Amino acid sequence: MTVNGLRLAELIGSLSHALDMTEGQPRGHCIRCCWIGSRLGEQLGLDARLRHDLYYTLLLKDLGCSSNAARICELYLTDDLHFKRDFKLVDGSLSEVVNFVLGHTGLQADLLGRFRSLFHIFRNGDQIANELIHTRCHRGADIARQLRFSNEVAGGILSLDEHWNGKGRPQQLAGDAIPLFSRIALLCQVVDVFHAAAGPQAVLKELRGRSGSWFDPELVRQFEAMADEYFWQGLADPQLAEWVFSHASGQGEVALDEDYLDEIAAAFGQVVDSKSPYTAGHSGRVALYTDILATQMGIPESRRRWLKRGALLHDVGKLGVSNAILDKPDKLNADEWAAVQMHAAYTEEILSRIGAFQELAQVAGAHHERLDGKGYPRGLAGDEIALETRIITTADIFDAITAKRPYRGAIPVPQALEMMAEQLGSAIDPDCFAALQAGIRDFSIYLTAEQPLADAS
């Protein structure tokens, strides 16, 4: 059931903190939704299999949330994190939607740019909403299937934003046509958001006001039946995550092995890379280059596998940085650069929540440290930086130079190596750089040897 004592629930639950970040929610939002929904599932008398699938639907409900972040920034000329956070408090009425758009669109843009954005949004609002939710929900469902979860879990994520009255998205499903998991997840989301913002009475007011429009009236009734004083105390309990992780064992928890662990790391790497069109494929490429370097340097296979997971997850903290900064084509100001630097600390914070990932969290979170001590987040220097971190750093720099960025095109490999050679001993470990050169040479020979086969096909 475990790898080195790590359980699937702990791994997914801990990684869900990254999803909270990119939705602008307080840490633990998905875990709290899981607790609320698990209690509601018991109240409804769901069997163990259904409670298991509901459990992971709730932890992963925001799995596709990063995929529309860049588009939100582009359309609304705003910070996607604050936009998403505040939009969860909007009840969908025309007046609230209009006020929200006016209060969140192009506030830092020039007057003409703000006017153009507002005109486009009010003219094409329905189409824009469909696009954003379709992207998010379908992407989340696809990744859930990649993670080996059932079609019921994927369907629950896909239909998260459907409303009981048929006016939701992306398919305008109504009533019982909406999957039960989706109905529960949406209710749990609203419960946690309004509880965090204004407390239990605000929650009950929203549920009653949206019963029959957003929410299944029976679910609202069942929730009110179980939401006693002990429920609200439990929702605020700092030990709630421990209850959520331990509760999974009673719901037919599936086995976690090394292959599954690799797949989960790769899937969350895709979540990170989906956040920006300029980072598409970055985590996978850094993982590939990391493995090539580690092989050249004689790292044992089991350790290389471990390190590759760190490379796949090294930028998971970027989910906590706004695309308004990540995709900015101009030079960053001091505050923006400080926000970007926080992603490394966020990576360590997220991964260190996983008991078996303590060392990996430090290795991955330090990938912007420099040998000369001028890196971040801790300003480590020399031997304070682990060899495994130096490998990821070298792979990350190589991909950052050779990949297209908002402010420039891709740089050819020979020129990239020349640029990297200038940073030897300061930002880049000489041994890692030599391994990179050797790996590129071997990889190029392999590709050349394979080319006739490709032509023949």
C-alpha cells in the first residue's frame, strides 16, 4: 500500500496545496473540501467504493485550474490569483458579475486598454466563460485519468461548475444529470470559501439562497442536518489534514508503487507546465536532462529515479505566482522579481508536507541557489548545495536558455553552452556542465544514428 511509508492519500493531499495556491485559496482548501465532502458522503450512506472516488474527486477538483491562468491574465489584464480567489465569492447574479468585472479588469492598464478589455468581455462574456471553464474542467479530467483514477472521479472534476438549474458550465447539465460527485464538490467548495471569509452563518445563507439554482436541494438539506457545532469546530481544527489522510484507509485505498509515484510526479509536472504557454514541456525536459546528467555522472539507477521526480516537481511552487508576472514580456520590477523568487520556497513548502519527500523537497527547492552564494531562496553557497541540486540546476538553466521565452526566441544549443560556460563556478557546477556536454554529444549521436530509420518509416 505504501512506498517508504508514503500513502497515496498523503501524497495527493499534500500536492493539493499547490492547487490551492493557483486558485488563490488559503492552504488546505482542497483538504477541507475533502473533509466536508467525506462527512456528507457518510451522511448520504454512500458505500466504500463511492466514498473512495468522492474523496479523490474532492482533493483533485482543481487539477485543471492552472490551464486557464494565462488566458485570464490576457483577457482581464489582471492578476489571475486574486481574480480566481475573489470570483469564488460571486453568486452568478448579473449585478455581482458586472461589479466583479469592473473591479478586476485592467486596473493597472492605461485607460484605452482597460476600455477595450471591458468592451470585449461584456460583448463576449458567455463565450469567454465557456472557454475558461471548458479548458479548466477538461484538462483536470484528463489528468485525473492519467493518474489512474476512475471515470467517475474524472467526471466529477469535469462537471464541477455545472448548476442544478442547468445554467452552469461546460455542458449546461441540469438536476440529476449532473454527476453526484460534482454536485457535492461544488457545494463543499462554496462551504469552505464562505466559511473562511465570513463564518458558518454566511455559509448557510449562501447554500439556502442558491438551493435549487446552483445546488441540489437534497444535498443542502443533508448538509444542514449534519452541520452542527462539532462540524464547524472540526472544519477549523488544525489537525484536520491528519484526519483526512488517515480516513482514506477505510475507503479501499489503492496501492502506491514506484511506477505510480513516477506517474504522479509527471502528472503534477504537467499541471505546472500548463500554467504558461512559455513553460509547456519544461518540467519534462528538465527531468530528461537531469537523468542524462545523472547517468553521465554515475548516479545509481534508483537514485536517478528519485532525482527525476524532483526535477519533474522542481517548479511546482510556480503555481503560487501570478501569470501577470510569469508571462510579463518586460523587465520585472523589484516586487515582481521578489514574487518570482518565492516559487522556490513554495516548492520546498509543498513537497516538505510529504513525509517521505523531506530530502527531495530540499533538493528541488534549492534549484536556484548558486555556488557563489548569490542565489535564492536561502543564499546557500559551495558545498552547502547538494550534488543532486546542482544537477537539476544545470538542467534547468540549459532548458531555460534553449526554450522560447516571452521576451526572446529559443537560443541554439552551441550558443547556450557558450553562455553557460561563462557561469562555471558561480552558478553552474563544472562537473555537471561537463556531464551535460557529454550527454548532449551522446544524445546527438543517438539521434543521428536513428535518423535513417525515421526516414525509412
